[in-house]
Amino acid sequence: MANLISNMARSIGLPRLKRAVGVVTRRLPIPQPVLCVGPGSAGRLGRTVGGLGHHKVMLVTDADVAGLGLHQTVLDALVAAGTPVVVFDAVAADAPIACIEQGIALFGAQGCDAVVAVGGGSVMDTAKVIALCAANGKHPRDLVGYFKARQAPAPIYAVPTTAGTGSEVTVAAVVSDPAGGGKRVIADTRLVPTLAALDPDLMMALPPAITAATGMDALTHAIESYIGGWATPYTDRMALAAVGMIFKNLPLVFHDGSNRQAREQMALASCFAGLAFTRANVGNVHAIAHQLGGKYHTPHGLANAIELPGVLRFAAAQTAPKLAALAVRTGLGVPHDGQATLAARFLDGVEALNHTLGIPGHLAALQAADIPALAAAACWEADTQYPVARRMTQQACEALLQAVLPPELSTKPPTKPPTKPSRLAAAKRPRRATMGHEQTP
Ligand SMILES: NC(=O)c1ccc[n+]([C@@H]2O[C@H](COP(=O)([O-])OP(=O)(O)OC[C@H]3O[C@@H](n4cnc5c(N)ncnc54)[C@H](O)[C@@H]3O)[C@@H](O)[C@H]2O)c1
Ligand SMILES: [Fe+2]
């Protein structure tokens, strides 16, 4: 069915419609949060929010982040400023709707009037949707899509603890809906947080596997926004800066998580990539990764990282000048080397980065029998939402998925196996959720 609709949509001129949306998107006013950056900025954000006169704030986090005490500085600052706080630490990976429902109920029962998110993308997106649903008296499913809410959300403040999603500056919240099948996006310019803190101290304990996967998510945002059809001079500046910073700093933080300066650079790069893609959007890599996340719960950044090299090669002919510019920006060559050589070096550079980070060349959970449906859903998402440089046909998308099948299931020999064993198998996410710890001054 998705295939049929997708083919019909193409025939009635979806590319033209997308170009028109691109014109609007380039001009759409998108707010940006006030940013506090650097060690100790989480506490500064807590003190600032504490002075804004909220009746009661809901601090949204997850059990792992809370278990590491990463929310404590913000919590202490709010309490010291005299602001009542209730802690909701039951967020689960990929912001499932059932978990958001619990948060909305607690927000209402406690009479909260603002959310402070301390965590990765799953936490920030959960907090955004709680704030939007509570203000509108709506269920998350009613708000899936673009600008579905009448009322602005309750004020949102964000403290990312991963350097990946950029959700602290984006108009989007990605939720997972097991009942409806897969991942859904709620987008509204009013979902951009009012204040955000990029505090490298909160990222020092990120394990290497999560550092790698989330960093590759940020890289994918930057690259896809740069090579897509809605890029602007502003998004190009942000994306180029992000790609350069990630190539330099991601290997550093992967090998030495305690490198505070490199952690701060990664937090900034992820934020820059978020600023780029919230206007210029993402592309085919995300279209595929969202299906893998929905079907197999593959961590979002890992799914992107595995698909990124193949998808970039798929559109290499259409994007060669941009790939060449990325090679120059990442120090993989100089303009004199020529476009074709530079573009090839960047493609090789992305693969080499994956290998350095222990990202596998295949997705262990992927089943050959699932590929046609996954490809149909990915093509539909890309066709209807993303300004891609090269459109994927069903056949092309199936081939991109076939290429990352585990070697024992693949009919083709693997191209370039990783040089070292993957550490991503360890990226499991135990959740010990509790919720509703009230903290009053
Ligand atoms: N809203 C957006 O614009 C946007 C953009 C991209 C992705 N996303 C969504 O964000 C979600 C993924 O977010 P993510 O990649 O940040 O992962 P995540 O929030 O799911 O966190 C991954 C794991 O890392 C742990 N963790 C987080 N910070 C930590 C720290 N400092 N130290 C130790 N452990 C820590 C978490 O507890 C969790 O177990 C997906 O649902 C994805 O679709 C949203
Ligand atoms: Fe992403």
C-alpha cells in the first residue's frame, strides 16, 4: 500500500511540491534558544530557570542519567532558587508514547508549568511532547505531523547529555509508537527550547559505544542537511563547521572520554548540526534509520552510522562538489586535488571514521525477509519529507539494506569489514525507572 501511494504521489508531482515546501522552509522563522556553553553551564541554566517564577517545574530524565547523578546540578540549582520540582525519570529509549503518557499525567497531577530535560534525545523529545500535549489537552498521536497543536507548549528548557541529536535546538520531537508501527515526528517551531546548556561535564561518563553512535548521528545531520535540496548559506556554514569539528573530535572523545575540551567541541558540533538540519532537513540515511529503529530498536545513531557510507556512495554523482568541499573542510585534501579525487576521499574518510569508532559494517538484527517492507517505508518517508539529492527507488533502497545484512545472511561478499571488533554490542540500555520524586525547597 505504501508503495502504491508513494508511486501515485510521485506521479502527481511530489518533487515540485517539495521544492515549494523548501521555499517556505528557507524563510520560516525558527527561534533559537539562548545557549549557555561550557563546564558548569548546566548549573547556570538551573539557576536561571529558578529565577523565572515557575509554579512547579518537571525535571525530565531517564533512569541511567539519573543513576549517574547527571541531573543533580540542575535539580539543586532549581531547589536552591526556591522553585518546586518534580522529577520524572521514567523515560525509555526512543521516547515511546506509553512513557510520554505517564509524563503527561504526572505533569497535570502535579500542576507543573514548565519542563527541564536533562538527558539524550529520548529525554529531550519526551519532555518536548509532554509540554506540548499538556498545554493542548491532546494525546501525542493527535499531534504527530507538522504544526498540529493550537497552543504553544509549556516552556521547555534543555540540557543534552549526549552530543548527537541536536534536539536542544530543533523544531522536532521523534516518538516511537509500537502500536502504530515505528517512529513518528512531531514538528512545530514552538518546540525549540527557550534555554539550553551545553555542558561537557555531563558528557564525560558517556561510554565509548554511545559516544560513537550519537556522534555519528550528529555527523549524519550535518552531511544530510549540507547535500540536500533545502540548504541555505546559513545551514551550510553550520553543517561544514559541524563536520570539521566531528572528524577532529569524535575519535578523541571515543578514545579518551575525559577530554573535556573535545567533549565541548562535540556538544557544539552536535548543536550546529541541529541548527543546520532543523531548517534544511535530513535525507535517505535517516529515512532508512528510522525504519531500523522502529523495527529492531537499533540505537538511532548506530543505524545512521551503518547506512551512511552506502547511501553517500549511492548519491555520489549528484553530490560530488559538496563531497569535495567536505573533504577540504575535514583536511582530507586541498582544492587543487580536484573534485573527483576529493569526493572519493571524503567517502573513504567516512568509512574510515566508522572503522575507527568500531561501528560494524552490517546490522546484526536485520532480517532479509523484512527488507521489502523496510524499504517501502523508507522510500515513503524520504519521498514525502526529505529534499534528497537522489531519490531512492524501492529496488535501490532494498539494495542499500541488502548491503548491510549480516555476512552469513548476505548473498554478496561483505565489502569492507571493520578492522576491529565492534564495541557497540555493549550499547544496551538497562532502565530502572521510578517516577515522581518531588523536590521542594
Ligand atoms: N528531536 C530531534 O531533533 C532528534 C534528532 C535526532 C534524533 N532524535 C531522536 O533522539 C533519540 C536518540 O537520542 P540519543 O541518541 O541522544 O540517545 P538516548 O537519549 O536514547 O540515550 C542513549 C543512552 O545513553 C544514556 N546516556 C545519555 N547521556 C548519558 C551520559 N552523559 N552518560 C552516560 N550515559 C548516558 C541514556 O541513558 C541511554 O541509555 C531517538 O529517538 C532519535 O530518533 C531526535
Ligand atoms: Fe538523527
